[in-house]
Amino acid sequence: MIKILSSCSVAILLSFVAGCDSGPKVYGVTGKVTIKGTPAPEKTRVNFEPVDGGELAAGMVDANGNYKLYYGTEGREGAMPGKYKVFLSPDASSEAYMTGKSSGVPGVPSAGPIPKEYLIGKTSPLTVEVPESDTTIDVVVE
């Protein structure tokens, strides 16, 4: 009886673990975000919005401007292969964000050093391709 329960427990555990990695295949995406040659402010969010629809991939910029993407609502590390519009979101707790100065985008009081056109996917001039392999994509804002 105990042996049967153990076998059932192992089978259930294995099916649960296998189910945790279900979903579309994603690939690791890392890089650096610079704005006019300077690393983007820490906690700036870098967003990859699929051109053909689908789940967003996003990550936070660290103190050196580096980021790592996470896919969709489940937060799996990486992004699906495909074409993306890239836009940035300022850190809502930063001093630049809290100045109350208009960024020109409704709901965003101040974007700090981020130019207005880079604040939403629709107006961002940045388009990138995520390949079917782990990759580095540097985001350069001029």
C-alpha cells in the first residue's frame, strides 16, 4: 500500500513539474539601455511589445543600465521569437518622475531623460527582432 502511494505521489509530482514549463518557447534576452550615451536610470522598465500581437516581455534596468526580459503574466525569463516595438517606462518612485512636469503622455507626469516618443510602443521608433536563441539586444535611445 505504501509503495503504491509513493509511486502515485512521484507521478503526480512529475506531472506538476512538467506542467510548470509548459507554454510557448522563450529565449533569454539581455542587454543595456542607454539614453543619449548614458545608462538609463535604475528601475526604468524596458518593454518589448510584439508587433503581431501577443504577450509583452519586460524587464527592469539596473544601476548600470543592464536588463533581462521576462515574458508574459507568468514572468518566465526570456521572450518569444519575433518582431517587437521597444518602449521605456520611467520609475514611478524616482525624483525625475515625481517633478510633476508634463511628459506629453497622459498619465505620465515626467519621464525624466526618456524622450516622449519612447514612452509608448505606438510612437517608439525602436523595432527589434528576437531570434530563436538566447541573445543580447542593446536598446539605444538617441
